[in-house]
Amino acid sequence: MKGVILAGGLGSRLYPLTRVTNKHLLPVFNKPMIYYPLQALVEVGIKDILIVTGGNYAGEFLRLLGNGAEFGLKEIHYTYQVGEAGIADALRLAEDFADRDRIVVILGDNIFSTSIKKYIEKFLKQKEGAKILIKKVKNPEKFGVVEIKNNKIVSIEEKPKKPKSNYIVTGIYMYDYRVFDFIRKLKKSKRGEYEITDVNNMYLKANLLTYDILEGFWTDCGTFTSLLCANILVAKKLKINLKEIQ
């Protein structure tokens, strides 16, 4: 199984911080943001990893991570996304790298506390298809919302005005080789992007989609508020006494 980290985009919601660097190179407590998904993959034994990046500061990933020796890797693969056309558009660049193997995809701005090992093991026991990790949140309208009935997903809706539940799709996905066939069938959404939610719905329609609820804390770092939240959550995990801060 191979790992793909999606770390492109301009991070415009984090201006002016991202005027001079890629969002995924910003610090989350004591490490650059990109370290967290990379370590999550390495900790479960995945050594074949691709980072999809873009923008004006893509070269900084190579300066920071090099060939991955700091993480016990022999090499890290890199590819470049031109422009911003959505998560699925970035993932399509991983097709040759995946080479029909199964992949676990993590969005580079996702910070979470639980090892994904058991979820990957469950996915590998599936004969085919995909698995998504979901989480209950207070602001589901900002994400892809999952509707569940009788312990089965019945719908996934991207950023709905009236969410059907408080469960959302985190930025952790597991796919078989079909993912790239599905991506080729996509059309741009009203937002002008190739939506990963549409890919997940294709798996759902084919009865090939499973899910697990991600344990522990989870947040993305797409806004100043969520970036602050990520820093606090990581500090608490490291048992930093925040009350001592003057």
C-alpha cells in the first residue's frame, strides 16, 4: 500500500501568512504542518509516499524534507499541481505513482491524534472499494456531510446549507485502483473544482464504500481559527501546561 499527501493550493484563507510560504509548511506547535500526515503514514509502515504540492513555494518541501531520511525513508516522491482545481484534480497526479496499488490519501492540513493503523488494516481486508474516515463536528456545513442510516452511508453532500447530520468526511481516504477511473469521469462542480466528494459518491453508488469513525481529536488547518485549534490540541497531547502561559 502506498501513501499520498495532498499539499497544494494557495491557502488564501490564511493570508498574509501564506504570501511567503505554502500553508502546509506553517508551524503547528513544534513542527511544520506537513510533518503530521507524513509521520502518520510512516508510523503505520508505509514507506512509499508521494507529496502533491503546487504554488510558488513547492521547492521548499524539498528543502525541508529532502529524501525523507529524517523519517526513516529512502526517498520521498514529489509532483506538482498546476493551478487550483480541487482535491480530486490533485489526486489524479498520483496515478502513475500508485501503479494500481491501493493508496491511503491524507490532506496535508489534517491534524489528528489517533494512529490510522487499525483503519488501514480493516481496509486491506476489503476485497475492493474505498474507505473514508468520518468525524462528528459542530460545523458540518463547512465540509462534506455524511448521512447515515442503519449504520450505512446513504449520501455525502459537499458543504450543504442544511446538513443532514453532524458527521463529516475527514481528509483521510483509502482507495483501490478504481479511484483514477472515477476521477476521469468527473466534471467540475459549481465551485469550479473536481470534487473528492463526487469520487466518494461514485464508490457509494457502486456499493463499494465503507467508513469508520475516527477516534481522538481531528481538525484541519484551513482557517486561522482551525490553525489555532490544531496548535492547542497538539500542545495538550504533549501535556504542555497552557495555564503557565502569561
